[in-house]
Amino acid sequence: MPEPATAQSLIDLNALLDNPVFAGGFGLASLGAAVAFGRKGVLIAAGMIRRRMLVGVEISREDPAYPWILAWLSQPRPQETFLAKRLTRINKLSVSTSTITTPNGPTRADFLLQPGYGSHIIKHKNAYISVSRQKQTTAKMATGEPHETIELTTLYAHRHIFEDVFTEARAIAMQANQGKTAVYSVRSFEWVPLGEPKRKRPLGSVVLDEGVKEGIVADVRDFLTRQNWYDERGIPYRRGYLLYGPPGSGKSSFIQALAGELDYSVSMVNLSEMGVTDDKLAFLLTKLPKRTILLLEDVDAAFVNRRARSADGYNGATVTFSGLLNALDGLSAGEERIAFLTTNHIELLDPALIRPGRVDMMVRVGEATRYQAAQMWDRFYGDVDQDSSGRERFLARLQQLGLFDEEAKDGSAPPRTSTAAIQGLFLFNKNDMEGAINMAEGLIPPKVEQ
Ligand code: ADP
């Protein structure tokens, strides 16, 4: 039981409070405590308000929506009201520059101003959104680049605005890429866009031998309708094509055009490049972008490496034959996977590559045939050569040069030319078909002394 305050103890307390030094200190201390208590209270209340009244969404740099949101943020937006004018501002901008160097022309640079790191406030429709773009202190293992996030925060009551923001941002991204084909290449352990998406290459602009293009396109289209067929049989939903033939015959151009036709991107790796190891290839193929055609260029490199390995036991930092097969076999199921392999040296490949699921279709894309030469002529000079007499003279000239012969007169291999060379000749004589006929001899490649 607490003892009741006696008269003596009350007198002692009064005496203490009458002491000016003690009373002043006591007053200050209680004021400090009150302020500290108040401050904590405000912080707790702010936290509660934040939790209760605000809602945020965080987008990491790895997410495909990250560049969309950045592009959306860099859109000019009207600030109609007085309050909006006062409140909304983007404190700091960062610039993203992309350069394009045309083969014979100047380098073109495009700038895009985006909100920089830090916090900004914007108004979208009737909602204020706080935008915080932050670089984290942690870095990605693969590239050493710091993690980056954008956090959008708004009032809980306006939470539905996010749906609107993402829909708009996606639409902007889609519009920017409409009619374009994105190409991804490898940097470190990541797929990164290779420059800006390029204008789609029309399939008609690639001239392969009669029926070749149509055959591959029909096969790919058929494959894309057969997901259920594959699923029901438990077969990984993938299909591989091998295009082989000399350089400059249109292999890469065709794959690019096919991707455009299907509205796919292209993800390419050159296997002859140093640094593309077995592990890296396997890893990259598990992380392919969606709706993409995988293009493995120069697959013969993997076979050359096998030889090098058996000779000295070490093949350097490149892909091996078994590494390539493993990567193809592991090509992820679930989503459709279309792989194109190209080589200039079919003779170096191993038959183990030609197996369903690895390479289902093999197509030679070779030197220019009569059919191709005629088609290319029509594409270049069709409008000026209305009675096709120019084309017939051009073809007759190529015939005369022996470019379509089965066998040369002396029994040796006949001369051949590439579609790239014919295109070069026509480009040189852009508006001059007579010039193209006169210079046709230049299509014969110079003899290489053995
Ligand atoms: P490859 O991949 O077979 O080495 P490319 O597709 O890279 O050949 O062709 C090189 C260049 O030649 C490109 O500019 C392309 O436009 C042109 N070209 C080559 N073959 C063809 C073809 N069959 N049809 C249209 N253009 C072609």
C-alpha cells in the first residue's frame, strides 16, 4: 500500500519547486520531453497516414515496363491549374542519347530527356504522383551496374490511376516500336537492344530462290499454330532451322524480314565471338526475350572448337560442340522457341545437329540463280524497264559470263556471284539499267590463287 502523503513531504516538495534553479531545469526538461514526444507522434502519424492514405508501386530496371515508364514520364504534360503549376515539377533531367551511323552518311544522334535520379512530382489527370528514381547501392552480378528503381506514389483514393499510367506507357512504347523490329545482342550475361529498333524489312525485299522463302515462312507459320499438338505429346515447343550457304546470300536479311513479318524480335549471338562460352550460352538461352527469333550465327565455330579442343585440350573462351547441343536441347519449353542457325561452312557441321528439336529444317541459301537475278532486276528497274527487254539483256549477259552454267567448259567449277553483289551493282547504277548491264562483268569474283 502506498503511504499517504504526509504534511512534511508536501512541505519538502513545495520547497523544492520554490527553488528557482530546480524549477527552471524541470521546466526545460519537460518541454524537451514534450517536443520529443510530439516529434515521434508526428512521425508515427505520418507513417500511418502514408500507409493508410498513400499507395506506391516500384518498378525495377530489369522489368520491361521500366523504359516504358521513363518514356511516359518524359512526355510533356499540361499543368492547367494554379496548384498543379506550383506543385508539379521534375527537379532534374537526365539525357539518353542514341546514335545511328549510316554506312556512307553522317552519324545521327537523338536525345531523349528523362527525369533524373531523385524525387519529382507530376500530375496525371486528377492525381498527383510522386516519382522517385533511385540508384541502389547494390549492383547486378552480371554487369556490375547498380540496381535502379522507379517508385510511383499517389493517394490511396487515386490508386486506380496506376492502371491508366501503365496502359498509356505501354501504348507509347508499342507505338514507338510499331513497324519496327528490335534486335537484341549479348552484353556480358544479358540480352541488350542493339541500337534502336529498325524499320521492318519487308519479306518481298529479300529474294531467295524460287519457293525457298515461301517454304520456310509456311513452315514457321504452321509451327506457330501447333502449341496444343506439342503440349499433348509432351514435346518441347520449339523448332530449329539451319540456313547455310556463302556469305552475302541473304540469310541474315531473310531472318530479319521474317521476324518483321511475324512481329517478333531477333536475339542474336555470334558463336565465333570470343567470350561466348558453353555456360554463358546455356544461361542466355534460358533468359531469351519473349516473342523472339533466336539467331545463332556461324554455328560452325562450335565444331571448329571441338577440333581445337581435342588437339590441345583447351579451346579458349568459345562455345564447344556439346555446349551448343546442350543449349539447343535445353531451349526452354512453355513458350514457343524458333531458332535459326546460320553457317557458311556446312561441311564442318556434325550430323548430330540435324535432329528434330535441334534442326528440323535445313535450307541452302546459295549463290544467285537466274530466278533471283530476274526478280532483283524487277525490284530495281521494273518501273523503267516496262517491256522487260532490259531484264532479258541483263540475264543474257549473265548467261554469257557463265554465271548460270552447271559446269564450266573446261570441267572446272563455274563462276558464281552472290545476291549481295547483284544488289551492289544495281545500287551503283541506281537509275541506269544500261550501266548495270555494261558493268555486269564485275559480278564475277576475282580468282583466288591457291
Ligand atoms: P548473309 O547473311 O547470307 O551473309 P546478308 O543478309 O547479310 O547475307 O546480305 C548482305 C547484304 O546483301 C544485305 O544488305 C542484303 O540486303 C543484300 N542481300 C544479300 N542477299 C540478298 C537477297 N537474297 N535478297 C535481297 N538482298 C540481299
